[in-house]
Amino acid sequence: MGGASRWWLHHSLMALEASLRERGSRLVVARGNSATVLKEFVASTGAGAVFWNRRYEPAVIARDSAIKSELSAAGIEAKSFNSALLFEPHTIKNRQGGPFQVFTPFWKHCLELPIAPATKLAPGVQIPAPEKWPRSLEIAGLELRPEIKWDAGFASVWQPGEAGAAARLKVFAARAMENYADARNLPDRDGTSRLSPWLHFGELGPRQVWAAVQAKSKDSGVFPPSNGARVFLSEIGWREFAHHLLFHFPRTPEQPLRADFEKFPWAEDVGEEKLRAWQRGRTGYPIVDAGMRQLWHTGWMHNRVRMVVASFLVKHLRLNWTHGAAWFWDTLVDADLSSNTLGWQWSAGCGADAAPYFRVFAPVLQGLKFDGDGDYVRRWVPELAKLPAENIHAPWEAPMHVLAEAGVRLGDNYPHPIVDHATARKAALAAFKQLRGRAVVEADAG
Ligand code: FAD
């Protein structure tokens, strides 16, 4: 687990412990081999069965299957359930009986299937407690919070736990859902749900989201749901698609789905320095730097900007997408193996339904298009805050007096661009051509 996820987990466990106590129960935390610890708990509490919700990361599937066999072999009832997804990956097949690799037919197929209703424990229901509780480790003793206090900004933005999830879903459904289709691409607006970390940690399930959207639409007399609601639900569909892909292509966190990309000529020699500039938000491209700093300070980045910074890493710096995925893994509170893998492979052009590699996002144009007033950059890159909107996305093109009036000293308090866009674009396209050439030669030879 990355650092930001560990921060979330700490607070999430604290919230879970508090809500279990309200229902007369407790959270018991233990360290060790899962099956062994569970068997000890069963023995000490006289529990009749062990239940859990399924997860779909390859390593977790292997672990949980082993636990199930071991518990069953010991005569203990072991049952798992689906709560994380609307459609479990092994139940969805294309016409040929295989997995989908393109989103639109995947989602169309899913939407024809029934969705089980969301379930909820009624308020006040108590959970039966064992006569004697097993010993539990202190949550703080798990040392999930970072030693260096880089998480200072997280608490003002996030409330891990079920209550935080429910509150956020309510606010989003009431205020932003109807305009989602238009506002979701504007990073300075609160136009998306920001539900991703709660969904990842299972504090909120997609069936609950689904039900809330339908209920809100019915209440407002807009049924079937509005375009905003439908586009929003299709993003939940992308989350389903990501899980589908990871389940069927379990090696994709390390390997490109499209095998020809294994030979992509990455420019690994650009070195640590450029990677660090990207990580720290010091590339000299304001929209990229704003995104990377939003990530560092809050553990989250707007989807539009995730696409821009990812494209910058794989195309402008031509660094292997796995470097970017690793940084996101450590710094995102919503770090999720399936969605992160899909997002990075999509950006690098080597995944399912991916953006073609030759389509290189121009960071300045992306900034002008989606942050036209420059407010997103102003918020996260304060050293540029006084620049007018027409200069804020390309400060190196601003007249000297404009820079001076705004207190911007390029190369001093804000960097020059670490790569030139036109040159980088050409190099990226040349690398792609080299790959294509090779692929063609190999295809001929084969
Ligand atoms: P909303 O726009 O409100 O969407 C609602 C929900 O749908 C999200 O909470 C999320 O669960 C799901 N969703 C939306 N877009 C996507 C998508 N493209 N792929 C999969 N699920 C999606 N998302 C993660 O949850 N974890 C990651 O580690 C992650 N890494 C990414 C890396 C890259 C390079 C890119 C381009 C995208 C990544 N995403 C990841 C997808 C997406 O950026 C986030 O899910 C979204 O920004 C979360 O914000 P939100 O909750 O406001 O989304």
C-alpha cells in the first residue's frame, strides 16, 4: 500500500471501530498469516462461520482462495460475497465467451443485466458479541501514518469512513450531478463526485451509488436519469471495466496489455532529475505542475489533469508509464490497482481502448481549454497567481514586463519548461514510428 492509502486506512479503521462500538461490537486487529489468525479467532470466540467481501486484485484472489480452502479443510464455514462491483468480472463475457477489451460494448452489455439492490444495516441494529473478545492490536500501533508529515493537507479535504462517504454522495447528488457532463472536465470546479477513495476502500459500494442516483432522479422528476447522471454512471462503468481487465489480464500492472509495446523505445536516459521535476510539480508547464501539486497536497488529482500529467510523463519525457503508476500508487488516496493500471496504460497507448500513442496532449492547449481563467493553476502554483489568464499557461511566452509585474522570475522562482513541446512531440512520434516499424517488420517476418 502506498503512503496516502495508508493514511486513509488508518482513519478508515478508526471510523469503522467507532461505528462497530455503536452497535455493541468491536474491531479486532491482528498481524500474521490470515488463515492462521482467523482459525484462532474462530476457536477463541466459538464463531460459526467466516464471511467476507470479495476483491479482485490477482494477489488478493490468490490469498483469499487459500484462506477459503484452509478454513473449509478445518471444517469452518467460509463464505465470500460481492459488494465492490455492480458486475463481477467472471460473470461478464463477450459474444465469443472472452473478456471485453473495449469500453462501449462492455458497458452496453452490462446495462442489459440486472443490478442487485443495495443493502444496508438498519440504524440501531446491534451486532451480537462473543462472550470474550480476542486481543486486538491498537490501530495506531500499525504505524500507518507517515513519519514525515506530508499528509498535513489531507484531513481538511477528506473524511475517511462510511459517514464521510454518505455525506459526500449526498452533496454530489444534490449539487453537482445534473451538471456533471459539462463540469467534469473543469479542474477548478467541484464538478466531480470525489468518491473514488471511499469506493476503493469499500466504505461506499457502487450499488449504493447506483441507488442514490436513481432515487435522486426520481425525486427530481427526471426519470430515466438525466444526461449528467448517465454520464456519471458510465464513469462508474469505467471502474467496473478496470476491474474486468485486471481480473482477466492479471499481468497488466507490470506489462502492457498490447504486447508490441514491450519493445517501446522509452527514453530512460532522461534520468532521475526529470522524473523528480514531474513528481514535485516543477516541469515549467503550469497545468502539469498544478496537477502534481494538487496530488501531493491532497492525495487526489482531477481526472482531466491526471490524463494531462500522465501524457506528459510518457510522451514529453518518454518515461515508461510504470514510473508514473508507481508515483500515483504512493501519493493517491484513491490508489487502486485496477483503475491506476487502466489509466496509465490508456495514457501510454498500450492498454485496452487506449488513447492512441500518436495523440500527444499539448499541455498549454489543455490548460487554455479546461482552465481558461487559470484559476486551477493560480490555486496550486501560487508563484504564478498574479499572471493574467492569457499568459498563465505559457509564462515563457509572456512579455518581460508582464512577468515582472506578476513577480515571476523564470529560472528562479518558477522553472523554464524542462522540455520543449514541439521537440518532445517530434521525438515521441519518432519513437512510436520506430515501434510501428518494428511491429511491421516482425509481422512480416512472422
Ligand atoms: P467521478 O468523475 O466523480 O467518477 C465517479 C467514479 O467513477 C470515481 O470515483 C471512480 O470510482 C470511477 N471512475 C471515474 N473515472 C474513472 C476512470 N477513468 N477509470 C476508472 N474508474 C473511474 N481512479 C482511481 O479510483 N484510482 C486510481 O488509482 C486511478 N488512477 C488513475 C491514473 C490515471 C493516469 C488516470 C488518467 C486516471 C486514474 N483514475 C484512477 C481514474 C480517475 O481519474 C479517478 O477515478 C477520478 O478522477 C476520481 O475522481 P472522482 O471520484 O471525482 O470521479
